[in-house]
Amino acid sequence: MALGTSQVKNVRWKNTMATMTELSPTERKSKFSQDKQVDENLVPKKVLSFCSTRYGLAFITHLCNVMLMAQYVAINITMVAMVNGTHHQSRLNGSTETLPTESFGGSNDVPKSLPAEAPVYDWSPQIQGIIFGSVNYGMMLTVVPSGYLAGRIGTKRLVGVSLVGSSLLAIFTPLAADLGLAFLIATRIVQGLMQGSIFGGQYALWERWSPPHERSQLCTIALSGMMLGTFAIILLGGIISQTLGWPFVFYIFGGIGCVYALLWFVLVYDDPLAHPWVNVTEREYIIASLAHQVSPRKQPLPIKAMLRSLPLWSICLCSFSHQWLVTILIVYMPTYISSVFNINVRDNGLLSALPFVISWVTGILAGQLADFLLTKNFRLVTVRKIATFLGNFPSTALLLALPHLTPSYVTTVILLTVSCGLSPICQSGVYINPLDIAPRHSSFLMGVSRGFGLTAAILAPTVSGFLLSQDPEFGWRNVYLLLFAINLSGLSFYLVFGDAIIQDWAKERKLTRL
């Protein structure tokens, strides 16, 4: 029986990896620092990084994440335009007389500047929180299995098809809102199914493309696209909502996503052996670098051992706590600025977008710094924990202080910018830690840790919307205080139990016969 193309490629990869393992005379010779996790004698001379195919793939994935986050965050900035209205504001805050007039910011002026054809809805903060969080219900269902599935059928097909689906549903979102709240929530949930597959499936790409000492750089370049996408949608979304109407935000970014999906299918390949244009030297370098980490044959998932692994639990809990922080920043930054300052949706977009362009740069630089520290003999676990601490604690502390300060443009923008700018440093820490502790199962474990994070993405807007509805005066203080408690708990657990060496249950087990 003839093998399919994908099967042939998989067989070639397995045979090559098996050959590399057989040709490794120093494989069991010494343990060499476990933090290194690869015997450098087996690795050919490093090829020029930024001109290489693997960095090209990181940039392509970067743009894919731009599309993903633009569609994910679109409703967060358009919500300012979707719910603005004098009648809505009077019902939204039953006790507005206890607050300064400007605290809910110029609702009488904003609708006049919006296009007349843009629909306006009467949704309370609690309803808005449900809408914000609904996309994450779908993502939770697919982010874990997509990591496992991408490791089997390939990232190219899984992510490409999912990007097409998410883009089409983004275009359909304004119609769903017109049909009713239930249709909008259902659309967001189905779109979450697609986005969860992109979110979790992309990590399988780095199992076969990222040498251990370049993982921080490659992964952070790819993941930083999420910050750039957030910046682009919040900045341009406000302008588009102001000039064309908020529905065009979904039409434009949904259409761009469909076009980019075609480029994805053309340019992305699942491993170096399948790529037609990769340099031979680079191919050998990547395969040799991963000779000890990528199994030449498929192995069952050690589920019981995973459940007992404290390093894995620390990654999951810290991902949950950090995602709570990211969700508050992404979802509620435009709403917070709108509730404090008397500005229209366009200016809101400008102020809300500024912190994310800083975080985009920070995320990329953090990956470069992490790999640089590894070349200076820093322990891998130390680098991961430093990055995780810097991406969590300062950001949360700054948000906690924000409601206690006298509100001003300068103070608010500076604190939000620094908080948002430091947050992506975690990309070089806890988020790529599964590649360190279990490289053979990393795509599955990336999905698991992201699944925990998405639980926070569901709970954070729902709980925050409830807190803001119950206490209009001190609601923001309660939101940030809860964030600080959750974030500190997850960070502390990771700093105590986090690790960066390959776990026993993640090592290849060879059967022996008596």
C-alpha cells in the first residue's frame, strides 16, 4: 500500500532522528549540565540566525498571531462604541449621582461623533463581561487537544484551517449582534473554537524547528505578534469605529485574516525535512540540536506522571494567574480609560494602544536577553524564573496602585504602559517552560498550560463585570486587588516548584527484554 505524502515525510523525519541518535557516540557518556539539555558536541556550527528559515517561520507565526489577537480583541475596543448612549449610561450606573460627572466620561458627546448607521446596544457591565469572556469558552475546548493534534497531523493544516474559520466568523460578528445577544455569544464561542486551535496548535511547530538555545528568541518573536495585534486593533479599531462605524472593524480584520491564511498554507512547513527551501547546513544544525529531545517514534502520554508533577502544576497555575493579568489589561483598558476620562472612542483607542506597542518590543527583547544569559552560563531555571517574576509582580503592583492615585492622563498612561510593557517578559519564562521539562510532549503541555490560562480569561471579565456592577465607586479597586491576590499566589507557587530540566516521565523509555 502506498504511503501518503504526510506519512512519507513523517517516516523520513523518524529515520533521520533515529540515525542521529545512532551516530551519537557521546550520548550517554556524561550528563553534562542538565540545564544545557543538549550535548554541544553533537551540534554543528550555528548558522546565521536572522537570515535563516527558522527565523522566517517565527516571523510568519508572528503575523499569524497578529491576526489572531486582532480578531480576539476587536470587540474590546468596539464595545466602547457599541454601548455608548445617554439612555444606556443612565441605566448602566444606578448611582451615578455619587460620582463626579466626568467619571463615566462624556457619553452625551460620543454618540454624536459616531456614524449614524452604527447600531448601539443597551448592555450592562455584567453582560459585557459575559460577551468578553464567551470566546474563551470555545478556546478552552480546543486549546489542549489542538496541541496534541498538531503534533500528529501538523501545524500547517490545523492552524491554517482554523485561521480561515476565525476570520469568516469575525466578518459575521456584526450580523450576529443584530440578530440578538444569544447569536452574538454563540458566534463568539464558535470563533473561540477556531482561535483555540491556532493558540494551542502553533507550539508543535517549535518541537522540530527550535534548537534549545534559541527557543526563547524564536518563541518570543512568534508570541509577540499577539501584542502587536492587540496594539493594531485597539489603535485602528478606535479610528475605524469613529469614521466608518464599529462593524467595519470586524469586516476589515476578518478579510485580512482570510488573505493571510492563503500565505500561511504556502510558506509554512511542519519540519526542516519537508521544507523545500531550507539551507542544508541549517537543516543539519536543527536536527542535530534536537537529536536528544525529539523521539524517533511516537510515545504514549504519561498522564498519571504528569498529574503528579509539581513543576508542571506550577506552570499551569502561574499561566492562570498571569493570564488573569493579561485579560484585565486587554479587555478592560479601554473601558477603564473611558470611565475615568471624558474622551471619545478614537482618542480612547490611541491611549489604550500605546502600552501594547511597548509590550511588543519588550517581548522580543526579553527573548534575546534570555538566550544571551544562557550563553553566559546562567542556569536555565534561573532565567525562566527571573523572566516570570518580572512579567508578573511589577505589572500587578502598578495596577493595584492605579485607583489610589489622582487620575490624570500622564499618570494613567505611564502606569498602564509600564505594566503592560513588562507583562510579555513572561513569554521567556513560564510560557515556554514546557519545552524545557518535556520537549517530547511540549505541544500537548503547551495546550494544557494555555487551557489553564483560558480559564482565567473566562473568569476575569465575568468576575470583574460583576464587581463593577455591584460597586460603581470602588469597583476598579476591587478588580485590581483581586488581580494582585491571584497573581501573587500563582507566581509564588511557580518560584517554589518551577523547574527547567527534563523530567523523568518525559524521557524516552526503551523497552528491554530478558
